[in-house]
Amino acid sequence: FVVNQKNDLLSGKRVLISAGGTRERIDPVRFIGNRSSGKMGIALAVAAASAGAEVTLVVGQISVELPVHPQIKIIKIESTNELLNTVMTEFTQTDILIMAAAVADFEPEMIADQKIKKAADNDEFVLKLKKTPDILKSVGAIKKHQLIIGFAAETQELNKNAQAKLVSKHADMIIANNVVTDGIGFESNDNQVTIFESQQDPKPLTKMSKMQLANQLVELIAKKLGD
Ligand code: CTP
Ligand code: CA
């Protein structure tokens, strides 16, 4: 990471950030995962800590190094349910929650105790999945003074889908991007997002590095806290 400029935009604030992808176990050797690198959430943790916040970074599967910073406490999780439990526990001592993790929408209905064998007489295998809990929705329902910020990865109808998530998740801000546009999202170092807030026009930001974007988001969040 580039050394980030220090400021006091979030001094004294407690920020809870989730980053990376969840893994849902199928059996002792297999899981359902996703392509999240964790870069955006980690950049946000660094930006928030550089702005004076006490950061708790809850990380799932990532493909980059974890940040080392005196103001960043790290908690590792694997599944969506572990992430939910951690977020719920930490939430009461939080001022700002940013859900940058790529959370699985479905998990196996049952986790097999033993490695699942391929049956000789069957060319198909059906894995039954059930919905995971929606973490943002769960905290949205119990939030008091906290600011809640979510991400939205879309491949179509960005505006409509992001606006709907703002409402359904009781979020104060949704940071949305189109994941099929070339060179952004997932493993990329760059990101191009649009900011959605209630009663405000969508704010499209230019394409920039995830670290630059994290710093801009910290500025926007600090401004929102002051409102
Ligand atoms: N999220 C969450 N709990 C889930 C799924 C998603 O808290 N079980 C959070 C993500 O971390 C993100 C936001 O909700 O901040 C939006 O995630 P996204 O996958 O875009 O939306 P979903 O509500 O899961 O809807 P869909 O995938 O069908 O678009
Ligand atoms: Ca989803």
C-alpha cells in the first residue's frame, strides 16, 4: 500500500468494515466462494484509519495482504453466518458500518460430514442451497445512531437496483458499480462507482484507484456524519 495521507476527518469514530468473500462449506474439502479480492474494503480500512478512526476490519477470503496499522483491528471469518455474528456483536460499539464484503446469497442446506463421493451410477449431482441471512438488512432493522453503507455489484439496471437496495436495506449510502464494465471491480486496482443516497440524485464518480476512491468515500462519509 502507498502511505496514505493523514487527516482527522473521522477522528474518534469507530468504523466497522467487512471485506473479501465469504466461503460456504459443502463438505470437508469443498466450498462455495466468489472472486472478491478484498481490495476495496481493505483500502477503506486504511483510509478510515488514516483519517483517525478506530477500525475493525472483518475479513473473509482475500487475495491481497492484510493491512498492518495500529488503528486497524482484524477479525477473520469464513461463512456468511460467521460474518453476521461478528457484525451483530460489533455493531453496538460502531458509528459507521461499511459492508464491502462479497457475501454469498446462498449456502448449502446441509454440510456433509464426509467428502461427497461421486456415485458410479449417476452423471448428475444436485446441491440444494438455501438463502443466507442478509446482514445489512439485519443491522438496518436495529440501527440507532449508526451510519450504514453498502455496496451493490450490478450487471444491469444499475440505478434501479441500487435505489432499491438503499430502501430495502435501510442503508444511508449505496456505492454501486457495474461489474461487467471492462477493467473495474473484482481483482482490479481501479473502480468506477455511483453513489446513491436517499433524497439525492445519484453521484457518478470518475474511474480511479481503489485507494483514491476509499479516500473520497471517507470524505463523503465524514460530511454525512456532520449533516
Ligand atoms: N449483503 C449482506 N448480506 C447478504 C448479501 C449482501 O449484507 N446476505 C450486502 C453486501 O455486502 C453489499 C450489499 O449487501 O454491501 C449489496 O450486496 P449485493 O450482492 O449487491 O445485493 P443483494 O442484496 O445480495 O442482492 P442481489 O445479489 O440479488 O443483487
Ligand atoms: Ca448478492
